Amino acid sequence: MAETPGACGLLARLERAGNRLPDPAPLVFLATVIVMGLSQLAEMAGWSVEKTVARQGGPTTEAVEARGLLDSSGLWWLASHLVENFVTFPPLGLVLVAMLGIGLAERSGLLPALIERSMSGVPQPLVTPALLFVGVLSSLTLDAGYVVLPPLAAALYASQGRSPLTGIAVAFAGVSAGFSANLAITGLDPLLAGLSTAGARVLDPAYQVAVTGNWWLMIASALILPLVGWAITARWVEPRLGTRGLDRAEEVSHERAHRTDPAQEARALRCAGWALLGTVLVVALLIGVPGAPLHGEGERFPRWVEAIVPLLLVIFAVPGIAYGAVAGAVRSDRDAAELMGRTMADMGPYIVLAFFAAQFIEAFRYSHLGEMLAIVGGDFLAGLALPPALLMGAFVVVAGLANLLIGSASAKYAFIAPVFVPMFMQAGISPELTQAAYRVGDSATNVITPLNPYMVIILSLMQRYIPRGGLGTLVATMLPYSLGFLAAWLLLLTIWVAGGWPLGPEGPLTYSAP
């Protein structure tokens, strides 16, 4: 497929500019220092904004005030929470625990062998849409797709003589930019529906947003976005990346994978298959049998969903050990421990980056700057008095921009919903449609926001193949996916609204006051 020199030239300039920035860890530290200074100036200036809060007695307003990080209380908070910020950083435990199992399966040789065997008969052009589709569906496992798919995709593309960076980009686009879409109801649906309900009850105390309120739109999105990502990859991303990182991929492969002869490999794969089947059956019993540890509901989601990271550890580790035992890579418990130790050694750069990222995100949250900027932007949008169709498009853009300030989808929506949901209800727009528009803007920009806590995983993985690559390389690679997904999703939403189709079961487009 031919390149488009103008677009690729712009991305190349963006990459060069981004890579002139310091290494990500010092860069995040510098951003934290800037936030500390700005927060102190905002507090000294007495900056505050009003937000609407739903109470039992009716809607009320409360002030959100800037909190400085350079005065006595701010510096004490930072010092006293430094360790807590790091150890409670959400991706840290997920990544390290899951990587124990994934690393064992990879270094024993199981994953490279599986990829080689499973993809040998798949036509190369179909690998990209298949990987995008799997990435979109991975939101069923909460955030596990960030950990599992990108390293597998890098190895898969390298095995086909293609840039491992393309594989990382494709997997990241499916998992992150397509996070809100799915064929099934995910943990995000009840979370957002609850926040939409709280926002709607500011005006209508009896209103209830159904968990299924966006389901049909998200099913259509899950089918369309992989096709859009496929076109973006073929047209812009892969021609631009070429074979970057492929030479390093071979070196990484030799470092990681235990090699064996084909006959022994076939026996090892069969043994790993039986081990996987037994593990899955045990897990199924633990989920399905009443009274079993994984049966029933947990605090927020089904128990098995809340335990997905330990399950990933077991599901990867058991077949990995079985494969390694037959292939000769794991002859004792010491071999297994050594393979996991080498995996953790590879995670060193990620751990350093995670430490600084955790401080930045928590400092931003403590200062209230992100929340205040989002509320001010919402008030500005409300003052434009646009027609409903344009309002939804503008709201998608606002949600995307807010995602550059606050990474968590639920935290952002928690203070966006009480402002925008009742505001749009007054214009005849249903809370379900507002929620759908929010999901579009929030999801599409996940791959370019530095506040996405899982960005550090992708960046550290990318640097295994191009050690000098930085945030500029990653953002320049992912920007076409972000813009393409945003445009396609906006078009789909516009057509859906124009067609008057419900967004899902109990998912109306319009609202009429009782």
C-alpha cells in the first residue's frame, strides 16, 4: 500500500519532536514539578469552581477549590503518600503478577511455539483485523489485555518478518482505543450506568439508566472498529514503520525462548494443551459450583472477574511449566523460579517509570486541577447553545480532551455526569445517549494520553525493540488510530441518531420530562 508522504512526514516530525524530550521517567517527574507549581499558584489566586452534586434531598452545588502542593500541607501529603502512591498504583500489581505467568510461558518457549504453529496457516493480511478484534473483546477481562496482547502481537509480527512495533500498535489500538466497544456487557457498563443514573436524578429522581443502555451501539462498534484499524494499519502505520525493530526482535527472541527440535516441541505442545484444559476445567468448577471460591458476585463485579489477574498467572504458568518440562527448559523448581526472575528483571524500567507516573497522577488528583479544568470546559460548552447533534459531537471532543487530563474513565465520568447528563436532558437528549457519546470520546483518545496508566507498559515494551524510542515514537504511531477511531465512531453515532435506532435494550435516544 502506498504511503501518503504528507501525513507520514507530519508523524515523523511529531516523533522527532517527542523524542527530543527527556527519558519518560524524568519527563514525568518534570510534569509533577510543574503540577506542583501550578497548583500552588491556583490556590494562592483562590481559584474555585462550582459543581452540581446529586443528594437525597435534591441537587446541590459545592465548591471545588485548588489545593497547592508547595505549601506545608501539600508537601506533607506528598511525602507521607509517596510510598502509598507507588504501591497502590493500579497497573503495578496487575502487570507484575500477570507477567510472572506470561514470562514463564514465554521463556519456556511455549508462547513462541504457539504463535508459530497457530499463525502458520493464517493469511498475513488477516492477522491485523483478527488481532484488533481480539483486542476490542479483551475489555471483558478488565485491563488484562494491556498485559497479555502487546508482547504476543510483537512476537507474532516479528515471526512474519514484519515490524514488532506494528504488532504492538495494533494490539494497543484494539485494547485501548476500542476499550468501550464489545459484543458483551462488560464491567464498564454497570459502572457508567450507575454514574449516569446519579446524574439523571439531579433532574428526574425516578430515572434509571439500564446497564444494557448502550449495548447495541457497542456491538456495532466492536464489528466496525477492527475494520477501521485494519485500514489505518495498512495505509499509514505499517508503511511508515517498515521493519523497524525487526533485527532487535530476533535478538530478544533468542534471549527469551527455549528452542527444541520439532518432534519434541510437538510433544511439549500436546502436554501443555492437556495442562491448559485441566486448568480451565478447574477454574470453570471454581466459578460454576455454588459455594466455590469464584462463584457469585464480588464487591463490584463477579468474583472471577475480580480475580482475573491471579487466574491469568495460573492459566499461563501451568501450561508453561508443562511445556518446559517436556521441552527441557524447566527441569526443576529452580529453573521455573529463574525464568520468572529473569522476567521481573526485564520489568525494571517499567517499575521505575511506574513510580514517577504514580506520583504525577496522584498529585494531579490531589490538586483538583484536572477536575476543575473539566468542569470549566463543560460550562463553556453549555454556553454555546448548539443544536443537539452538534452538542453530542462537541461533547465527544470534550470527553476526548478531558481524557488528556484525567486517565480513569470512571473518575472522569463521576464529575462529568452530574454536569452534562442533566444539562443535555433539558435539551431532550437521553442520559443513555450522553453516556454513549462520552464512551466514544474517552475511548478513542486512550492511546495518546500520557495519563493512561497503562501507557508505561506499552512504552517499556516498545523500548525492548527500539531502545532509543520515546514517548514521541509511541504517540506518533498511535495518533492515526486515535483520529481514525474518533472519526469513524462519530460517524457511526451520527448515523445511529439520524436513524432513530435505540442504543440498546432500554436505551432511548431522547428524554421527555415526566
